[in-house]
Amino acid sequence: MLSTPAPSPRSGALALLEHAFVRLNQWLVIGLMASMAVLVFVNVVMRYLFNQSIVWVEEVTQYEMIWVAYLGAGLALREGRHVAVDTLQDWLPALSRRALRNLLAVAIAVFLAALVVLGIQIAMFTWDQETPVLNVPSGLPYLAVPLGAAAMLLHLVLFWRQFVERRFEEIQDPAFEGE
């Protein structure tokens, strides 16, 4: 359920920080996706025109995809793009619906906090191992889990009231922000 973004209840420094956080998150996802597209395209051209392949491209693009998925999840939350079955809550009276949405937000927040902690543990556990091609710490791709979960948790906290009221934002693409 997408709706026109309501004016932010916050103003001043917090609103500016939130806007900067959302834009940084967007640009990271855009940069990673652009890099993936370029690397895969170049590798395909190399393979079919020159019968050679760039060995490390597959590994890098797999790790970039992991980062895109985890970093993009918070942006998807703000736009209401996660899969949801909301028939039950639509049947509830407004007060009960609001209580249920608050309970859902708390459950999501607890899950994300656990994901941050467990993600840090797995990243630390795998840090001494190396990736097969790049020979970088294996914990590097795993860092996407706690950092992405922390970013999504921050999105949820900053967006809590709108989440409870199901007032999702249509986040403007930063490349077309001036239009």
C-alpha cells in the first residue's frame, strides 16, 4: 500500500540526518548495482569477444548482491514493499489495528537486533578464513547481515509512527531528485 509521503513530523537536525541516512543508503545500493551491471557486462564481452574471463568478477558480484539485498531491505520497508498479509489487521477496529502494528514493529525490531548480534558473531567467526578467489576475509560478505539489519532497524525506528499508521513513503530516486 503506497501513499503519498506525509510531511515528516520531525524538523531540523533529526530530519536532515534522516534524509542524509536515506540518501546514503540509496547511493550505496545504486553504486553496488551499477558496479554489478558493469562488471557482468564487461565479463560477458570479454568471454564472448576475447575468449577470456575476469576470474574475480563472479565472486565480487555475488558479494555485491548480498550487500544490495541487506542494504535495500530498509528502503523497501519505508516504501511498504515487503510481502505482507494484512487482511486480519484490516478487519480490526482502528485502536486494535494500531496496537497490532505496534506489536509487529516491536517484533521486527527484536528480530533485527538479534540479527545484528548474530551477524556480528558469524562475521567475526569467519573473519580469519579467506574467500576462494579474492583472498579477502570471508567475514567481509557476512558483514552485510549485521550492517544491513542495523540499517533496517534504524529505518524502522525513524519511520516507526508511519509504519504503525501504514503511511509508506515513495522514496524519490536521488538521481532524479531535482526534477
